[in-house]
Amino acid sequence: MNMMASKSFFVIAYTCLLTILLFPLHSHSHAAVKNSPLTYLKNLQGYRKGDQVNDIKYLKKYLQRFGYLSNHEKSSSSISYDDDDDFFDEKLESAIKTYQTNFNLNPTGFLDSETVTLMSKPRCGVPDHDMIRSRMNNNSQFHSHYVFFDGKPKWPSNKPILTWALKPGDPIDVSEPIRKALVEWSKHTRFAYQKIDDFSTADIKIGFYTGYHGDDGPFVGPGAGVYAHAFAPTYGQIHYNLNQTWVNGVVEGGVDLMTVGLHELGHVLGLAHSTIEAAIMWPYIGANSTKGLDADDAQGIHALYAS
């Protein structure tokens, strides 16, 4: 009997040790791997103008949050429609067509599988106003490529060094992913990038935040599925969503810190969202993947600072 107990203890101890050794230590996960907060969108597939559907109001909030629907009586931070606004109306159909056109989908205004699948993915929290404006300004002559923010804001030509700092006390150290991302951007910009300790005086301020955190892009509601957002020059801030599952590299269910940093630094340098899926400035970055700069990104940053 004692011998059997001894064998059982050995098997359990060995199993526990093996589990510990195989656990992915390279993950910087703050939150457990979980379903997207946008899973309600999957229930909307197949609907079209004229339908009365539960949860359509949330789709309207999503499209307002990212620049496809306007609500003149509410600020962007309140993101508010009537609680019973579940009618698929003409304005919603038009907004969906604009969204589909921006992302190179068939612009039917119908919630087909491709549209709903893309909307359900985590994305950057910067609205797509500039993608929409660029396409409207060019009409049928539009060619998919890089896009600038309205007014083409950029860092001044007499500033050769951009300093960057991390928000003190954050639970995740993103120094190395940001450093690597800046190395990539430095190949296509004239700036040198220097890390400093003083967060308050840095040109580029990087931190992790949750929920409502003092700007018009709260990580709640339609923003809960956002992995990060950033601001155009020369405001220079990057806000990571702490409630995402952050990792280095490709890890099941995780979002790569460097890939997101590369994208958000593009905003900080002056690029808006691109309509080319291969570009780092495409708004969506999937889990379990990494991504680098594309020729479109390089051409965009060169064009911005050459003008």
C-alpha cells in the first residue's frame, strides 16, 4: 500500500514539474485569454436594411466610435444611441458601405460573413476619419495607399532627436519591443530616438491604461476590443490597453507588443490608417501573429517628411 502511494506521489509530482517547465514564460499576459468583447457582432450576420434586430444598437455605437456614423448631439466620448435603437436604417446601411469600401470588401451595406468577421477582430482605437476623407476627396480616382492625418501634422524639421519614456509603475515593461520598433522606423525617418527617464518631458509617452483614462478613446464599450491608440504629432502619446493579453512574438491568444508598438509609433510620427492590408498602418492586427513595415509604410513616412 505504501509502495502504491509512493508511486502515485511520484506521478503527480512529475506531472506538476512538467507543466511548470512547459508553461510559456515569454508571455507578458496581464489578462487571461478571453473571447473578444465584440462577439455580439457574429449574431448580426445576414441582416440588412429594414430589419429590426437585437444588438444593432451596439453595431451603431461601434461604427460611430470609428468614424462611420455621426451623432451630432453627443460627444465622441459618450458614444450614445437610444437603448432601443435596433432598427437597421438607411444611415446604417450607408455607414456599412463606407466601412466595406475602406477595407476592400464588396460595398453592399449587407452584413455578410467577411464584414462581420473583420469587425469582430481587435483593432487600433484611432478612428478611420482620415481613411474616409482621403477616399472621398479622391472619389473614383482613389488608389489604396498610405494616408496622412488631416492637416498633415508632423514633427518639426529642426528637431533631430525624439525622446521617449515609459509611464512609471506600469506592470508590463515594453522597453525592448518599443526599442526594436523604433529601430525599424529609424530606417525610414531622419530622427534619432532616445529613451529618457522623465515621462513628463518626453516627446513620446508610452503607457498602459484601462477603461476611461482621460481621453476620447476609453477602453470600454466599442473600445473594449481595442488593443491601443495613439495621437498625431506633436502630442506624442501611445496608450496600450492593459486588459489585452500582451506577449512577445507569436503566442496563442496573445497580441504582440512590438507589432502594436510599430503601428502606434506610425501614428505618433504622422501616419493615419492605410487601406493596404499588408501595411503596418492597417487598423487590424490579429492575435497569434507579428507584422513588420511594408513598402506602403515606408513610402508614406518618406512622403510626409519630404513635403
